[in-house]
Amino acid sequence: MPDRGGGPTGPRIRVGRPSRRVRTLLMTLGVLAVLGMVFTMFAGFWTDWLWYRSVDYSSVFTTTLSTKIGLFFVFGLLMAVSVGFNIWLAHRLRPPLSAMSMEQQNLDRYRMGIAPYKKWLLLGITALVGLIAGASASSQWRTWLMWVNGVSFGQKDPQFHLDVSFYAFDLPWYRFLLGFGFAAAILGLIAAALTHYLYGGLRITSPGARATAAATGHLSVLLGIFVALKAVAYWLDRYGLAVKSSDFKATDSWTGLRYVDANAYLPAKTILFCIAVICALLFFATLWRRTWQLPVIGFGLMVLSAILIGGLYPAIVQKFQVQPNEQAKEAPYVEKNLAATREAYGIDDSQVTEYPGIAETKDQTKLRDDVANAASIRIMDPNIVSPTFQQLQQIRNYYAFPTNLDVDRYAKDGKEQDTVIGLRELNYAGIPKRNWINDHFRYTHGYGVVAAEGTSADSGGRPAFTESDLPSKGDLGTYEQRVYYGERTTTYSIVGGPQKEIDYSDDSGEKTYSYKGDSGVNLENPVNRAAYAVAFGEPQILYSGAIGEGSRILYNRTPKERVEAIAPWLTIDGDAYPAVVEGRIQWIVDAYTTTNGYPYASRTTLGDTTADSLTATNDQRAVVAQQNQVNYIRNSVKATVDAYSGEVKLYQWDTQDPVLKTWMKAFPDTVQPRSEISQDLMAHLRYPQDLFKVQRELLTRYHVKDANTFLSGSEVWQVPDDPTNKTGETVPPYYLSMKMPDQNEQVFSLTTTFTPNGRDNLSAFMAVNADPGTQDYGKIRILKLPTSTTVSGPKQVQSQFNSQQDIAETIRLLRGGDSEVEYGNLLTVPLDGGLLYVEPVYVRGGGLKYPLLRKVLVTYGGQTAFEDTLEQALDKVFGGEGTPVEPPADDGTEEDEGTTPPPSTEQPSTVKEALGDAQKAFEAGQEALKNNDWEAYGRAQKDLEDALRRAEEAQSGGAGGARSSPRATPSASPGSNS
């Protein structure tokens, strides 16, 4: 018999019981700790419920919560029952007598030790695995809702001829069920094996049979279930080939079947499915045969088949059939990928037109007149002039504008014009005295819209404001100006109670205000106050005298936060923008429905595809779902967030999108029909930037429709890097009212350029109609330039600007002292077969902390001008007085801008005198800026222009024609300080 003794015993030490007072104290502390934990969990739940109820979207909360709870209990219970049943069954099938061996004698100690606690141990194990499984299942609420509510796409995949909804909605749920089944089988097998071993059903070192007949039958059934699930996995893998991603030299991320998939992997999966079914039946047969011989042989055959048929055979097919004739073998599958990708990303109707890239009209006067019809050229760059808005319109330090302003359209004198717009939002860093009352009660909102014409500036280079001052007044009329919800309002505020808020300040002093809206959650209820005190970690909320009758707490205040919380099944665009609509400031938010289950459509990572030079410097312009891989996207929802009341409205924009229809079935009455969009709101909607960036990235490869061209890679483009800064990121798309060659009039558009892969000359120009008030909204037009003609791309144009001797000298003078030159957006406009480039140039410095428009660069047809205004620059270019530009070398390599020879130092004295006069004029202009003497500054600018003109004339007459070469001066790269 095993030794039950505990070894020698020493003297016993009597430990006195704690006194009743100590026991009572400990019990009280324990109860309080438990109550504290319970209330903390309750506080999170209760505040969420209160918030969703306050925004009238409580159905989203209840649907999501009930789905999570249902999945938690169903799958948690299934897992617990599965594991618990196998433990119970293994215990019930234990042998009546244990073998007399050292192994069993050692196990006997454990059996006797757990005997009194068997029921509790069983409950504990099953509860633990049930909790883990339930928590994992609850995270699949989106998968469940899409499977239950999925609607048909009305399109079938070309391989299996199943509706796309099977791959988008059904297959993910089947894969989850399969994964859950594998987990249940494996955990049940482990639990049963351990129980059998503990009670002698399985033996490792004992003499005789290694397993009892009962244990053999039990474990073989579990192994049979596992192998049967593997058979199901092989069958589903067949369909998974249609949405499988793989590396392919023609594209970075290939999705769908290739030749080797259709002719090797697909039949291999079918064969492996049949083998797995046979193997599973052999395992089940052990219930009668009581031997492992056949199941083990079958399992070994399945493993060997998986290696040979599933691995080696496809490799042989790829090596000896595909690689020797890859183009012919892969072409049919590439055609399927091309068609599916273009459909999934909404680029199938993009119009590609050949464009000469060279002006067809020689009449310069006519070309000059055509510029006004071609585009309303925006010289106010919303990504540059924010500091100017800040300096001129901030009014108080506790207001601020976003780093990047927005472009919208507003009517003036009956004509629509591009407008740069921003809100004067609350800036917490500028609050004079930071404390809890000031941060959350006194300073609660911003005030007013500031807007300026996009196509003009005043005589001092400042924005031509159409809405300004505090309170704001101008062309926008009367509207509610208070901004309680905005991109900078990232903390909570408590409003409407006894504590008055600072509204704004004017010459008569500080104005106060008390919030009159019904937004937020009422804090009169002490339970609500306690819940928020716990949820926000702010105990003062519970007892502060500043909270009383009418107090409401506002939080989740950024537009993206509110829309994402209300519609967690949407992906939110990185740039919400404000508009004055029907007397209210409304934030307009574009939202997308996505899936990664569209067969044959190549995947893209949203965070990478939507990155550009703006997102690199401004985290407010990044897509929320950074790592989301998708292969289908639609701008299905337009959302608005009221800047005063926080009211959120979702409008169905894409009425044909099956993904949106599915979510609308899952969350009924959350999305309003498109017909509810008012005309005033419709006038401010636009094509979203992030969707455009995704589409332009796909179009670098998928603009071709021919499989052989796609496979050759000869027509691959790239989005060029932004030449106006040093981030190394791609150029952002630009909103611009312009006319493409096949259009009769200007429309609000979103534009970009393409260059050949690895080169800098221009390949194509792309624009999408961004005005929903027009018939062909969303139509993508691409002007493809001939490969035989070298047309300068953005980087080359910027280099040409910087390498012009007179331009470089002017920029050097503008950079004198502590001034900095900032290059604005380099806009591209198709004009009569050629391409017009326009770039505003701003100067920051000379006592000013904000950029002012000082020059405009224009180039067209080899003529370049650098003048004070856009009109002057256009007159010079089309008047034939522009500086001729030497075309770039077409050798596929980048110009080395840092090794250009310096200009000749042997200049006539008249040149030196003229440059000296220019330096004096520049210094006089800087001094005038410091004194805000704009009249003196204007005279200095004229003197500077005259001096530079004289220097240019003297240089061209006495410097040996150095002016005609773009390499006559060192290049000044954009944004450099030297």
C-alpha cells in the first residue's frame, strides 16, 4: 500500500483565532472590495447605455450587447459541456481496479487527494474553458450578424459560380464554427486523455495493455471527430482559394486562383477531403474492432498525402508547367483578377483617354483666355495657410484652427467658388489658467467659422476672408456659431448647470453662456454622477458644487468618434470637414463599408494606401482602421454631426451596396434613406479623399485591361512623392474646380498625377468628379500620356522651378534674414493638350509668424514665370515672356540637384549693382512687414521686381547665355533653409 504518512511531525504551534472585531473588519473590507469591483463594471456598462440613449441610437447598444451575450453563453456553454462531458465520461469508463505498479501507486495519491473535490474541480475546469470560449465567441458578433442578415450581391465568382455573399458573409462564419469545433475536439481529447491516465484507463509504464477497451473507444471517437473536422476544413479550403492572398510578380498582393491553384491545389484538396473522410470512419470503427491499427495507418496515409499531394505536386506543376510558359498559363486567371478588382474597388468604369501632353494651339492669346475656363486655380493652400488663419482670426489664445484646413464650395454673387474653411475650435493648451473648473466647466466650446476665397489673396498676400471676426460675420449669413463638437474637443465638458461658460470676448468684455441643447447625459441623478466619477476617474464629479440642476456631461465629441461609436461596422474617412447647412455648422463625415472576402479581388491595407505627405505630419488625417486589409470598399454612408447639439445622422449614399444592406438589416432604422438629404447639405457633399487614394493606388496597376500587358509590368505607374516637402510620402490629392477635355464646364474635382514606376516624368493625370450635384458624380477620368513623349512630372517641374537662375535668386532673397519660403500645392490642370502647373509660394518671417502669399510659379509648354500674382504669371507665360525651360533628360534616372555648378562669378558691374538694389529692396520690404506698413511693403516689392528684372537683362547680355540653362544655378530644394 502507498505510504499515506506525512513524515515526522514537530511540535504543534497553536495559532489563536482573530478577534471578532478583526473578523468583522476583514469581512467588511472584503464585501466593500467586491461591491467596488461590481460597481466599477456596472459604471462602464451604465455610462455606455446612457450615452447611446442620449444620441437616440440605443438600438445599436442593445443589438450589439445582446449579440455578444448570446454568443458568449451559447458557445461558452457548448465548450463547457463538451469538455465537462468528456471528463465525466472518461471518469465513468475508468477501470474498477488499478494495476499493481509504481506508476499506479504514484497516481493513487493524486486520485485520493482530489476525490473530495471532484465535483468542484469539474465545475471549475468547465467554467474556465467556457469563459474563455465564450469571450472569444463574443468577439465574432460582426461575423454572426453578417451571416444572419447577409443579402445577395447578385454576382457569382468565375470558378465555383457561387454568389459573392457566400465568401463575404457565409465563409467567415463557417470558418469560425470550424475553428471552434477544432478547439472543442482538442480540449475534449486532452481532458479525456488526462482523466483516463489518472484513473488507469491509459498506462505508460504499467505491464499489459496500454489502454483499456473503453478508453480506446472514447479517444478514437474524439480523434475521429477531429479528422472529420479536418475533412470539412479541406472542403472549405477549396472555396478559400478564391479569396486566398499570395505573392505574384505582377502585383504585390494577388488574390484568387492562379493556374497552380486551379489545376493542382483544387484537386489536391478534393482528394485530401476524401482521404480524411475515410480516415475518420476508420477511427469511428474502433468502437467495434477495438484496435488502433487501421486508424493509425489511415492517419499516416492522410499526413503523407497532405505532404505529397498538397505540397509536392503543386510545386512540380508550378516548376515544370507554369514557369516555362507563365504568360499563357496565367493569363485567363489574371483576366478574372482584373475584372474582380476593378469591380470591387469601383474603378471598373474609369475612363482612360490618350492625351498628347503637348499644347495643340499655337495662339498664345487664345490659350490665355482658355485658362479661366479650364480651372478655377486655387492659390490658397489649405495645408499652408492655417497659421495665417490662426494669427489673423484666432482672436483669443484659447481658440485654434486645425493644422490642415478644408476646401468646400460656397456661392458668392450667384456663382459657386472654391473656399478654404476652418472652425475656430477650443484650444485647451491656450486656456489662461488650467484647473478642473476651467478645463471642464468654463471653457467648453469654440466659436464661429472662418472662410476665405480659394482663388485669390489680398494685396498683402493674406487670405481674402469671406467669413471672419468674432462673432463671425460675412457671406455665410446667420447660423449657430458655437462649436461644442469638433476635431479638437477630445475631453469632456459639463454644461448647462449653475456654472456659467465663457462664450467669447469682444471690446465690451467677456460674454458668458449656458448650454441650451439636449445633448449629453443628465447629471442630476446621483447614480449617474457616481457612475461617471468612476468611469472617468474624476471623484469631483460626485460631490462638486458646480454640478446641479440642468448639468449635462458631453463626451465622445470628435465627429469620427461619434460616428464610429454609433456605427461600429463602418470604416471612417480620415478627414471630417465642416459646412454651414441650414443655419447650423455640420461636420460631414464619409464612411465606408468594406470586406476582405470578395473573390479574386486583390487586397490592400488601408493604413498604407491612404498615407501621404499630410498624414505624415498630421495624425488627424489618418484612417482609423490602420491595419485593415480589404478587397472591397464603397462610400456607402454620408454622416453628419451637428457642431452644437452633437446630433448624428447617417444617410444611405450607395443604394446598391449589399454590405450596407446587410448592416441595415442588422441595425434597422439607424441609416436614413438618401432621399432625406436636403439640397443644402447635398451642395456640400464631395467625393471622399481616402476612397480616392485607395482607387488611385489600385489604378497604378489596374488601369490596364489586357492580361498580357498586366503580366509584363510595362504599364505600371506610381503615385509621385510630394515635391513640396521632405516627408518622402506621396503627394496628396487636391480638390479643384476644373474641366477635363470631354467636359463642357468646370466641376468640383479631386485630382492626382502618376509617373512611370521608378521614373519622374508624367505618365497620366487623374480626376474624379467630386460634385454630387452633377450627373456623372464619381466618374474617374484618366488622361494617359504617350510613352514616346517626355512630359515633366511634379518632381521635375519643381526642380525646373528651383533651377531657374532668376527664380533661384529671388527665392534666395526671399529667404534672407529669418524668413522661410514654403511651397504650396503644385496643381496640375489639363489645357489644350498640354499641362499647366501652378504653385503658390509663401514667405514666413521678417517679424511675422505666419505665411503670406508672395509669388506664384506657373509653367506651361516650356515657358515658366515667377510673379507676384497668378494673373501676372499667366500673362507672362502666355505672352511669350516666360523663361524657357530645358526639357529633362529621358534616361530613367533622377537629376542630381545637389551637384550643379555654381553660377559664373564674372558678372558685369551692372548685375552686381542690380542685385545690391534687390537686396536693399528686400530688406526694406521686411522692415515694412515688421511695422505692418503695407503701402511701404508694396513699394519695396516693386523695387525688388525692377531690380531683379535689371539683373536678368544684364545677366542675359553679359553672362554668356547662362540664363538659358536650368543648371546655371545651384538648385534650391523645396523647404530648404539655405
